Amino acid sequence: MSAVTPARWPREVGAPTRLLIVDPAAGSWRDALLDDLGRLLQPGDLLVVNDAGTLPASLPGAARGSAVEIRLAGSPSEAGGLGPWPAVVFGPGSWRQRTEDRPTPPRLRPGDRVDLGPLAAEVVEVSSLSPRLVSLRFDREGDALWSALFGLGRPVQYSYVRDALPLWHVQTPYAGRPMAAEMPSAGRPLRLPLLRALRDRGVRLARVTHAAGLSSTGDPAIDAALPLPEHSEIPAATAEAVARAKAEGGRVVAVGTSVVRALESAWDEAEGRMRAGTRTATLRVAPGYAPRVVDGLLTGVHEPGESHFDLLQAFAPRPLLEAALAHARSAGYLGHEFGDSSLVLPGRRLAGREPSLPPPPS
């Protein structure tokens, strides 16, 4: 079965983003545009975004006499970047090669040094999951560390992208502190005028800051365990907004799978509510999981075999998702981080005119 064609470059600001609406309650799907979101969400609904900025998480270096690439897999929980930082080690090569085709890196051990140009790191732990998954402690912290990372690093990217990406291409419009190894890409097409229009219509907005990790490593053991534990922060105002939406009959709509994980990880079963605060999210949302907080999500167009597709099955049955995906393939939707969007949300029929659609890609 063919896959959804990946978007090979970010679309221009203002270019239309297609939206595949999947309604689990009706067992149906339909086409729209992202700009139709104001007619799909209702006053009192809560839209929650991940405002984590994207790190320059790809770091070229050397270890044990061999060229390596270090890809940070998230952020440390300690202030100032003191560490340890989760990371995945790649062998020689570049993003132009598929991750699964990269040479095997040298096997690192605790105490090994990784030279990263002006920066150095010590391996403090090697995961039992895979020798390529390590924890690193850099030789500096605070401003000196951030300066070195932003001077040395580049965004993580994959071989389907047509050219080297500048860091600003992998930020959402509302990105704040750099914490994410890869862009929380579901929010990239949510331009600020659209968010203002949603707010003016009565849709409430809230945020989490969640260190979204890597989406692929080429290591079967690591990829099967994705997403890895991720640092997550939920403000008190967001917990209060969730409680208010639930009390008033509004729907909580997560922008991206990282927001789903953040909100669901904050659910306190004993107290029957979501709690604010900082934590390490370890919850894996997958088929059979019954969401406690999130009613639906805005995300990309995901394929079976991805952890994102597993998460979607907590919100809609697999046959419906596969049927909608087959339509997306035939209709020319684009996938991956710069692609089109999907909204998985029980809803009501759109009022007024049918949404206009952009022409299919050439």
C-alpha cells in the first residue's frame, strides 16, 4: 500500500492547509481547510497548544575515534541544562540518508567523552533498551551551554526534506523556551490571525510546554519504544481552563500528540482531575487507552506503524482511521511535519456553506 506523499518543504505563509476531518461519533470523514476550524470548534471548547520551542538538536562530533552525530532526544529536567540530556547516537553520514541506512555508531560506555567542536559531553548512562540511547552531561551550563548549542547545532531533519532547514523553519508561531528535539509540528500551520479568530468566536486557548522527542531513529528497539519519557510542564491556568471546559460541556482539543501526552499524563486518578505542575511524562497513549482529559486532537496525517497512529486509535477505531487515510492518499494530502492536518473529534455537521478546497498538489 502506498504512503501519503511527504511534504518536502514548508509551505509559504498564507498558503492553504488541507484539513481531513474524522468524526468518530458519526463514523465519517470529510475534506475541509484549516481555516474552517472556526466553524468546527464551538464557543466553550478549549484548544491546547504546545509552546515548546525547537532545539538545534542535531550535533556533529566524534567519539572513540569515529565521526558521530548526536541527536538530543529531549530536554533535561534540571535547570540550566546541567543534565543529563537524553540523546541518540548516529554513525557517520547526514540527514540526507534515511535513518535506517546510517552506519552503526561506535558503542559508547559511561565515562566516554564526545567531542562536539567547542563543546564536549560525557556519557553518564547507556540505556538497556539500546546502546545508541545514552544520557549526556555537557561540560558547561546556563548561557554558555545554550550559546554553544545554538552555534553548533542544526535542526533534526529527515531525508525526504529537499534541503537543509534553518532553525526558524521548525518553530511554531507561538514557540517559547527551546525544549523540543523536534518541532511540535501539529501547531505549525496555526497562524496567529487564525488563533485570534478562534478566541474571538469564544474558543478558549491554553498552553503546555512539553519536550517533544524524536519521531524516528532507525534503531528498531528505540523506535518501538517511542515516545520516550519527556519533560512536561502544565501551568495552573491550563489546569483551571480544562476543569472549566469540562464543567461547562466544552471539548478539550489537543494540538498534537505531545499535548495529548502532556494532558493525559497529568490526570490524577485518585482526585479525578488534571493537576498542574512539572513532571516526566512516561504515559504511552495507544489502542485501548480511554482518554480522561482530551476529547479530540488536531494533528498531521499519520500512517500505521507510527507511534502517532497508535495514539490516534485511543480516539477513533482503526478501520475508520485507515479508511480516512486511504482517502487522504487518493486525494493528494501531504504528510510529515510540513504536510496537511487532520482533526479527529466527535462533532456536529458544519453549518452554512461547504468548505472550499485547494487544488490537489501537482
